[in-house]
Amino acid sequence: MQSVFLIGFMGSGKSSVCTCLADRLKWKAKDTDHEIELYYEETIPQIFATKGEDVFRTYESHILKQMPITNTVIATGGGIIGKAPNREWMKKHGIVIYLHASWNEIKRRLADDTQRPLWKDTIAVQALFKSRLPLYEETSHYQIQTDQKTVDAITEEIISLINTSING
Ligand code: S3P
């Protein structure tokens, strides 16, 4: 079956849902951020600090195209939808699921985060969040509201969506 791409803003639960969903489906789990770190042998904060965001985005687009397009659940970085070719590639090669969380929920989940270079609880990140919402919507085949839901509940919802898309 086609791979599942999980998209959504930082803190929307993509990595946790990815592991749980892959486990339930008995598929492989991949995370584009993790793959970038393995391939380029630098952490995401290091890449941002030493090379800048544009280089990170080039790495991210390259790694995306290396992801398996069958039987794999792929958690993507929150900004992967910034480039049109990435959006088109995911939509063409996989089932794209947008995990939506509200701004307040994201702020709560990431309150103590220090690992995300773009995460600063400021007006600018909120503006980024708002500007990306239409891109997540446009790129996804399915959207899931995640506020107040457990990882297990979100996983079950995705499994039903996939079954419906197979069985019509
Ligand atoms: C980013 C999100 C991060 C990571 C990088 C940039 C973004 O991934 O790719 O820090 O632009 O939103 P998560 O969405 O997994 O936090």
C-alpha cells in the first residue's frame, strides 16, 4: 500500500502518532528530521545554526524524495509543506494526513521545548502557524483534529480513514 505522510505544525503529534501507527499496521516508521540528522551527520539545531534555514530546507526536500513510498509511515517536519514540489510529491506518492492542533494546544505542548530552532513563543511563530494552515489543508487527503485526543485515539482514526479509502 502507499505510504502515509503525516504533516502538521511543530507539536501536532506527528512523531508519536507515526510510531504508534507503524506499530499497529506493522509498517516501517520514518521521520524526515531524524533521516536528515543521520544522512548529513548534524543535528537540526546545528544545521540551522551553522548553515541556516535555506540549507536545511534543501536537505529536507532531498530526504523527502528518498522516503519509501510503500508500507511506511513518515512523520515530516512542520515546514516541509513550504515548498510546492514537496507538497506535490507527497500528494502524488502517498496518503497525506494532516494532524491539526490549535495554537493554544501547541503552545502548551511545546512550552519547555529547546530543540526546535524555529520554536519561539512569539507573535512571529503564531504568524507562521497561521500562514501554514492553508498549505497543510491543501496538501492533505485527510485532516484530523488532535486537541484533547490520545495518540491511540488518533491512530485508530487514521486506520479507519485508510480502511475507508481502500474499501470505498
Ligand atoms: C520545523 C519543524 C521541525 C524541524 C525544524 C523546522 C518547522 O520538525 O523540521 O525544526 O519549520 O516547522 P517538527 O515539526 O517535527 O517539530
